[in-house]
Amino acid sequence: MSEATKTETTKANATQDAMAEVPATLRAMTEHGIDQAKTAYEQIKNSTQDAVAALDGSADALKTGSTAFNVKTIEFAQVNMNAGFEFARQLAGAKDVKEVVELQSAFARDQFAAYSSHAKDLGELSSKVAEYTSKPFADGVKKSFEQAKQIFPAV
């Protein structure tokens, strides 16, 4: 037997002797600690996956909300353009300056009311988009903190 092989055999025997000297309760405690660490890791991994899913939900809600907002903005632009064309048609048919002034006043009043209504509608839509976008994320964060408290009760 070579000197290196003898050294390796001696080290292996020493390790086995040391393990034999470790009390069974210490081994059980170590195994229990490892099991707890593995359980905590699994819970943290699941919590992280839930958080990623919540972010995905928020991103999906933002995409849907942004699309709705853009569609509504285009709709309002079309309404305003049509009102402008109608106003131009009416101006072209005006018979005198008095009628032009009346048409201009009516158009300005109607457009102000339309812009106010559009701004209100877009504001409400923005609020809904913000709410729907933040809700999945807020729910996910709340769930993650609740899970963390279960994993680390002293926190």
C-alpha cells in the first residue's frame, strides 16, 4: 500500500470515528435544522414565484388599461374632429356676421363642455387603470409578507 493510500485510509477512519462520537441527539438536531432550512427555502421560493405572478398580473392590467385609455383618447379625438368639421360646414353656410358670432359662441360652449366631459372620463379611466394595475401587486406583496411572517415568526 502506498503512503498516499495509507494517509487517505487514516483520514477516512478518523472521520468515521469522529462521526461515531457525535451523539445521536446532536445528529437528530442537525437533521431537523436541515429539514427546517429546506422547508423555509421552499416557502421563500413559492413566495417569490407568487410575487412574480403578481407583477405579471399588474403588467397585464396595465397593458389592458393602456389600450382602453388609448382607444378612448382616439374616440374623443374623432368626436372633436367631427365637431370641427360640422362647425366649418355651418360657418360656410352663415348668412351674416351675427350668425358667425352665434355659431362661434355655440361651438366654443359645446367644445368646452365636451372637453370637460372627456377630461372627466379620462380621469376616471386613469383611476381605474391605476387601481386594477396596483391591486395584483399589492395583494401579492401582502401575501408575501404573511408568508414571511410564517417562515420567520420573530420578524
